[in-house]
Amino acid sequence: MVKPAGMYLDIVAEIATLGLPVAAYQVSGEYAMIKAAAERGWIKEKEAVIESLTCIRRAGADLIISYFAPDVAGWMDEQQ
């Protein structure tokens, strides 16, 4: 498991080359930064969350643990 995920995408990518399952944990600080910026109107929360999680996945994570999981699940339900 790589923690914090967002700050160590290079490590996620390196571990992914080993052929082992890679879990990445988007820690509470990453969650808090996105939430705070969105509350101040500096970013659009949904887009920032999707971008952040996409980066982690593209780096090679097979599993992402995130405080945003309930929000993302709701957004996915809206698309169906």
C-alpha cells in the first residue's frame, strides 16, 4: 500500500512494474485540501476529485482507498 497516494504517484508506478497488486490510500490531508479549495470556490470539487483519482489509477493503482468513495459512488449512480 502506498500512502499518501497523491504525493507518491512515482512510487505507485514503480511498484506496479513488479506485477504485484498495488493499493493506494488517498489520505485525509488530500481530502481536506480538495474540500477546502472547493468550499472557497477555487476549484470544482467533483472535477478535482475525479482528476485526483484518475491520476492515482493511471499511475498503476489496482485499488484506491479514499474518503471520497461515497461521493464518487453517488456520482456514478447519477450517470446511469
